Amino acid sequence: MPRKLSNALKALQVKNLSPGRHTDGGGLQLLVKKSGARSWVFRFMLDGKSRDIGLGAAIGPDAISLAQARDKAIDLRRLVQSGLDPLQEQARIDAESEAEAQVAHIAGITFKVSAETYIAAHSDS
């Protein structure tokens, strides 16, 4: 039986590993593409299905450090252990944010603006 990995990657390895998937443990993986692009991925199983969530770039201007990636993986692992799908949770949060933005936009529209928009749109007819 294979032993479980935990914090298998070192910060220096993140910059020097060859292309492929490199496991840190606890579902956290470093995906290195042939182009040299490196990104963090959290892999989990829920309801018998394997799913991947991208956590962000491992190198570059907006890079996520190894420690930050591990922290994000811990948070996501807690969600999975509680029976929630992190992808669905993120979609729900995004939908709520979009709905709030629409409500704020609609609240700023007055009757005068609506009337002027309607008249401008129908002035030809």
C-alpha cells in the first residue's frame, strides 16, 4: 500500500520540476506544462467522481506560493469533507455576487432615465 504524501514539494522544486503532475499531498498538485507554465491544482473525489480545481499560477506576477497553495487546499479539503462540492460553492458565490451587482445597477436607474431610453429607442417608429 503506498504511503500518503504530505508536503512532498519544496519551494525550490516548484521552479525546477520537469513537465507533468507533481503531487504535494492532500490533493494538492503542481501541473507543469511543456511550455514551462506552472499552476496549482486541487484534486478531490466527491460522489465517486474525480474533480480538479485550479488554484492559480505557481510562477509569474500573480503567482501563488507553495504555502498559499497548501492553505487553499486545506480550506477546499474541509469543504469536501463536509460534503460540499467546492466547484458548486464557487458557482453559487459568483451567482450571488452577480445578482447583487444587478440589483445595485437597477437601483440606480430612475424613471426619467428609463423613459428617455425608451423614447430614444422608439423615436424612429
